[in-house]
Amino acid sequence: MKCDQVFATIQARIDRSNYDSAYRNLNKYIIQEQASLDEIYEAYLCPCPPACECRKHLCRLHWRLRGNVTFPQFRDAFLRMFVHRFFHAGAIQALDLDRIGSGRLGGVASTLLHIHDNWPSLFKNAVSWSGTLLCTNWQDEFWRQEWSAYDKSVYWAKQWAMLLPDTCVPYDSASRVAIRECTGGAPPGYFEMLDRLRSHLIDLLNREGGTVMDFRELDAPGRAGLHFDHASIALPHLGFPYSYDYLPVHRPLSRVIDKFFYSPVTSRLLKANAGTSSSAFSGSPGQCSFSTLSGTGSLVNWSRQAHGYHVEWGGSKFTLTFAQIEVILDEFFPAGCDWKKLGASETDPPPDGLGRFLSDRFTGFTPRHASAIATILVHEQLIDFHGKKPILLRRIDE
Ligand SMILES: [Zn+2]
Ligand SMILES: [Zn+2]
């Protein structure tokens, strides 16, 4: 990732993020994002004095949480935007039962529990907060205090971005690397990271001579060509008057900055495979088609069914059920585990690889199935991957 970006390269990266989130997996995150913007936020006129840093960049509006949002609405908006739809019911149940383990849903559920338990003060301070990351007064004692609590889960930063959509920035494990590259290796302290991102953004606007409104417009999800189809909204609130397009055109800073540090899985695949990858993709609705993580062999095709994914790969057809995915994520990728091997060799699978785990744990799978299953889990953003020989896999929520 290069840090000397200009608006044109940032826009291309954001377009790529929106395109991938429209078609790369079956979640259609740009639709979830628009639904959440509609439901819990509002844009309002910039209230800052002329001397504020935001006004120097011709700021006209800010975003904030609406004054009538309830915790369940906030919870659903959060899950929809950042958590695979496959996990929504489990996360809500864990929260309702106060059963926050260290397992697969630990990071999401403990973050949501923190918000739930502190909702009155978080909500009051979020609704009354009028700053943006660009403003001269971009933080105060209350938020500095909140941000000082560290949690290694990536959901921890996402909660601040959900509460303060114009001030805070979410990240995942890949974008955190990109953010660090652009901020002189900013330490994990969240305040310090935001402070350096803020300087980076101000430098960019000064260099480009663009306004903050121009910057907000760099994120235009409609360019991905996917209609804002209400039927695709996860956890929809029945009767809510969702909009009919990706509006307004001036997006919250957290959304724009999140996408600006997007690290596309396909370019990481190309990098990992040093040009040998033939990562192909078909955007037909309800169907995903990609080459395997090694970039060789047949394309893996999958579509969502009621209980799992129907998979077609190299002449074979099989079902990967959601229950099997839960077992894989819980047992093969327990909380705190390090990178694990793919290990898809049919003849000599390493004992600690996913291939061996699949053949030992389930009937009908051989170590070779790990190639197709890992590809699906990576593209569905359920796990992350790294390297070529060996290919390594990891949980995504840490
Ligand atoms: Zn402003
Ligand atoms: Zn301001």
C-alpha cells in the first residue's frame, strides 16, 4: 500500500472495495451499510466556527447517531455491517443469554455487551458529539477515556466508528496493517492511531486542494452497479422506510476511510502467488466463483442454500453446511490460535492442517477439500489467509 495517494487512486481503491463487497461473497456489505446509514444516522449542517479545521476544508455537513436510536437497533446495525449474516442469530442469542465466551463470537459479543452495559452514557455522548476527525476539537475527555481501554478484538474499534461515524475509524486485521504503513507504524493505542490518521487526512486534503465534501464523495457505492435491494438487507426492521439508492452522496468519514485502507483479497492472492494466480470471478447473482488460494486448478463455485453452501469444484459437488462451518471455526480456529496450515495434500497432509482436520472430523471430506473450503471461508470473510508454500489460515476477528 502506498501512502502518497491522490484522490484518483483513493477513489479507485474505494470503488474496488465497494465492488468486492457487492459481489465477492453473499453478504453484499454495501447494501448492509446503506441500510444501517438509513436506520440509525443523520447528516446535519456543520455547526463549527469558521476557525475550525473542518471549515478550512469547506465542510458543510457532519454525521451523527440519531437521537431516537435504541440499543437493539444499534446492535442490528452493527451486526449487519461488520459480521457475516451467518453469525447474527448466534451473536444476538449470546448477548441475550449473557453467555460471552472466548469462542468464535467472543469478540463481537463482548464488544456488544460493553455497548449494552454502557448504553445510556455512550448513547448520550455520541448523540451530543458534534465533531469530526477533521475538527480542531476532534476529541474530548469522555472519548479519550473510552478509547484508552484496549481490546485486541477488531470489533473494539468498530464500535467507536459506529458510535461516532464522522470521527472514528474501524479496521480489520488486513486494513490495520495498511493503516500502520500510512501512519508511521502507529501503535495499537486507538487515540494515537486516530491522531495520526487525522494528520494524514489533513495533509491529503491540503495536497490535493480538495474539500472534505469531495473526500466524502469518493465513496460512491452505486458505481458498483448493485441496486440497493431491500430484500438483501440482513436483520431488516420491518416497516422501516429504507431509501432507494445509496444516498446521500456525502458519506460518513468512517466509511470512506475504512474503504480507503481496503486490502483486496484478490490482490493479496496475486501477491501471494507471485503472478501465477488466475483469480477469476463471476458476478452472477447468488453465485460466487473464484480460483483456489493457491491460484491453480479448477474454480470453486458456491451458492447459498437454506442450510449451507452448495459447492461445485473440479467435477465434484458437495454441501458445506453452516453447522460444519461452525465446527471448523470453533474447533480448528479456537480463540487465540496462531496461523494454521491449509495442508490440502491428498497423500501427505500435515497432522496440524485443515485438510487433516476435515478428513478426521467429517465423513465425506478428504484433505483435498480443504482447498475449496478455505477458498470459500476466505472470500466469505470468515477467515484470513497468508503465504504460498505453505498457505496459512487464521481467524479474522483478532
Ligand atoms: Zn464541519
Ligand atoms: Zn469542525
